[in-house]
Amino acid sequence: MTTQTSGDVAQEPRRVTLRSVLNNAGIGLALLALILFFAVFTEHFLTPNNITNILTQITINLILAVGMTFVILIGGIDLSVGSVMAFAAVVAGKAITLPGFGPVEAIALAIVAATLIGVLCGMFNGVISAYWSLPSFIITLGMLNIARGAALHVSDAQTIYSFPLAFEDFGSAMIYGVPVVFMVAVVLVLIAWFILNFTVFGRLLYGIGNNEEAVRLAGHSVYWYKVAAFTICGLTAGIAAVVYMARLNISSPIAGIGFELNAIAAVIIGGTSLSGGRGSVIGTLLGAFIIGVLANGLILIGLSDFMRQMITGVVIIIAVVLDYYRAKYTAS
């Protein structure tokens, strides 16, 4: 019986393969079919204003889904990202409205506060679940309640508003019809893509999802990699809080309810396996687009809220079933 050395694991290629390209191509074709369907059956789907609306609407979900991809790749799950986003937003809202600071200083303080809260919450999730080898489902469910309660406590269950004008301008800014906040999300996707495909850290996350024991026997600290994955997920929740504040010009302690489910759905629809070890952040990007296009198109068709939820649920179930057969095909 042989085991891999530390160098072998670190140098195992996680480059873009033909199979990964075909997987993403399949998701891309599904997205294209969805776009063509709504373009034919709705009047305003492909108008510039509606396209801008779609890009704006998917931004927060895409940011959260980028972080969620890291966690799911190691076989974990994070149910707390919506609540952590709300907690980070109200702390940042308190910071940005403190007296005695100029607009630039207040905005910088708010960004630091939001990202710090996100990082600390994500790190807590990672440390507890990894150190005691506890199911991340349970730990992050507990954090969901902790963060939501903290958000309500810090804000006295009140919405915070009156942000600097420059902050509001950032949330509504456009470059050639593309929302700047969406560009922020795309930059995060590109950074995550580089990390997962071209760094030892990214390769080891895939390795942990595929065979955690092999990574441990190769001499790598599985514990710290797991903590890092959850910390990244918390960081993206903090960034999502800043984008949410800039877009809506408020910080609400009840923001983000259900956002964790949308983020998980985007990752799974994008082809990342719930059991870990397989997937890509490009697939997550396409998955977020599918959810956004589906929601927008169903609204234009005139379906009720209840029907839209049912159809979205069906799409998620189909994605999980397809993931089962994809895993079976990979193993054969």
C-alpha cells in the first residue's frame, strides 16, 4: 500500500479538463435555452433595462455563492451566510453613521467592519466544525440564529439609514450599462477561479473533498484548510453586506432571510457536488445566472410568487438528481 507524499498532493493538477469544460458547457446551454425561452414568450426580457436589472439582482447571491463554493468543495455547508450578512450590515450601518467622520472615512470604516464581522463568523464556523469534526450543517445552523439575534440586538430591531451620498452613488453606478456592484462580484469570481485552479491551496480543497484521509496522510493540516474555506465564506458574506447596503441604502436586521438557500442552489445548479471534491466557481456563476434569469422571466410571464417558488424548487431538485448521475458517471 502506498501513500502520496506532500509534494505529490501539492503538485496534483487541478487544471481545466475536458470533462469540466463539458460540464460547464452543459450548464451554459441550459442558461442559453432559458434565455431564448423568455425572449420568445415575454416582451421585455431582452431590453437593456431588464438585463441591467438581472445583473443587479443576482449580484448578492453570486457573491455569497462564491464563498459557498469553497465550503461545499470540502464537503461542508454553511447555512448562516444570510444571517451573517445581516449582522455585518447592521454593524457596518452603525459604523458608517457614527458622528465625527468624513464620508470617505465612514465608508472605509463600514467596509472594514462588515468584512471583519464576516471573517470572524466564518472562522468560528470553521474552527468549531473542524476541531471537533462536527457536522457543519448543525454548527452553521447555530450561527444562523446567533448572527440573526446579534443583528437584531445591535440595531435594536431598527432599520439603519442615512448613508453618505458617495456610498449610495456607488450602489447605483453603471459602466456601459453594467452595474458596478456586479463587476465586484465578477472580480470575486475571477479571484476564486484562480485560487481554486492555480494554487496549492485550491488543489488541496478539492483533495479534502475527494479524500480527506489521503490529504492528511500526505502531511497537510486538513483542519486549517477547512477553517480557511469557512473563513472565505464568511468574508464573502461581509462583502455581500456592503453591496446590499450600497444598493438599498439601508441596513436591516431582517435582511438576508433565505439567502443561504439561494446561494447553495446556485452552487449545486452550477455542478458542484454536495459530497465535495467536484465543481467550479465558473459553474457557480452560471448557476447564479440561471436562478436570476428564471426568477426574472417568471415575473415577466406573470406567475405568482407561490408558483415561482415551486418552479425554482423543482429546478434545484433536478440539479441534485443530475449531480447524482454525474457522480455515478465519474466513478464508472
